[in-house]
Amino acid sequence: MPAIGLLGGTFDPIHQGHLALAESAREEFDLAGVVFVPAGQPPHKPGVVMAPTRDRLRMVEIATDDNPYFSVSSVETERTGPSYTVDTLVSLCRQQPAVDWCLIMGSDALAEIPTWHDYKRLLSLVRILAAARPGTPLALPPEIEAGAFRIDLFHPPSLEISATAIRQRIRDGLSVRYLVPDGVIAYLTARPLYRAGSTVNKDP
């Protein structure tokens, strides 16, 4: 079966670290492609104000457009309620049962897997590709260490870039060149997301 990676997140905004992670996983595990899945309502971030869904989705589309191995799914942004990864995987497995789905994440997310909704079912549906992150041990949580789950660990290039820091730089009027793709910079120039006093920083 072809192996296809899934990389989920709020992508608020998407940055070079996300892209480098996806490309590294694609090469390391010989993936046929990587699907980026922007979250609608992340269950682990209740009450957090994000850029409008349509903007986050569009920035991901712009950022991935020049890589033929990358694509974008709006499955979570079109669904109401919390964006549970297990629901996304159930939907994708039904649509494309002949695919070996691989969930790409950082070691920090792997450590939190036992707190995810219906995590054991999630792990039964997918192969986990966990990337080392600075400051987070690359190890399995005790709750899943003895399970017969498919989990592979890898070391992508270290790009210490965070969406939080990027949003702060934009609020401070500083450049984010080389931190996000040029197309996303052009989008942020045309649409004043993250700027202090902006009125377009959240869904209506």
C-alpha cells in the first residue's frame, strides 16, 4: 500500500519549520505524499483566538503549492465541533482504505498522545512518525510503550521556529522573512492578520 503522511495543526500561520518537517518525513519514510490538515477547532486549545479558518487554510495552500508531493485537506475546517484527529482518520480510511496513513508529529505531541480523544483507536488506524524536538525526549509515553502500535522516530533538520514567535514579530512590526514562505508573506501583507489592532484576527 502507498504510504501517505498527514500533518495536522492550527498553522497559525504555517512556517518553514512545518514544511521542513513534512519534507524530511517524506524522504525518511519514502512517503508518496504529505497531506496538510489545518484544524478547525483544536480541542487542546479551548478559548484560544486564532486567525480566521479561511485565512489559515489559504496560507497552507499557498505555502505547499510549489511542492508536487504536498496537498491540503479541508476536512477539519469543514466539520463543526472539535477537530479530533481520530475522526479525520476514520473518514480518510473509509475514503481511501488502500492507503497506509502515517501521522507526522513532533516528540512534544507524541508525549501528549494519551490525552487525545480516543487515542487507542487513533493508534490502531495509523502509523506514527514522531520527530525529535528540542527539549523534548524522543521516547514513547508509558501508556503506549507496551502496545502493539506502529511508531517510528526520526530526526529532521532542526528549525527552531514557532508560530507564536512569528505572530509576535508581526505585532511588533518586525520582518518574518525566511521564517515563512514568500507567498505567505505576500498574503499577510495584503491581509493584516496578527497586527496590533487588526479587526480580521478571528472568525466572525
